[in-house]
Amino acid sequence: MFEGLSPRPIVLVVDPDALTMTGIAAALHLSGYEAHCARDAQAALKAAHDLSLDLVILDVNLGGDSGIELGTRIQATERNRDVSLMFLS
């Protein structure tokens, strides 16, 4: 194993609904993923700055913010330029 790399793929779940977000994160965790959660754009951007993500799952409507715009902003970070995005509605 390469030093410094997570043995599990890292997924960021962004959803303003805590129940939905934690349910998705729990299912990912049980499937072997390292799941991180954010309830808004600010928290998601901080996570994207701190983590090298393999996938970001975003709600399209983030309570006033656009999940699609947020995905574009996350991909604009150097660390996550090539991260895959999955949108929920």
C-alpha cells in the first residue's frame, strides 16, 4: 500500500437534510468507503480543500445554493480537479 493514501475511496456527501445525508454516508461506510458529510456549500468547500476526494454526491438544491455550481467549484480546486460528481434530486 502507498504511504499517505487512504485504503478506502473517499466520498463527500453534501445534502442539507441530515437524515438523507447520514443515511447515504452509513450505506457508503458499510460498503467500504470513507464517507464525509457536509450540510452546506461552505462545509463542502472546506472538505474539498482538506481531502483528496474520489466522489462527491450532491443534492441539486442546497437550500438556496446550487449543487451543480458547488460541484463546479469543488472541481476548480487543485486537489479535486478530476473528482467525479453524482447529483441527487
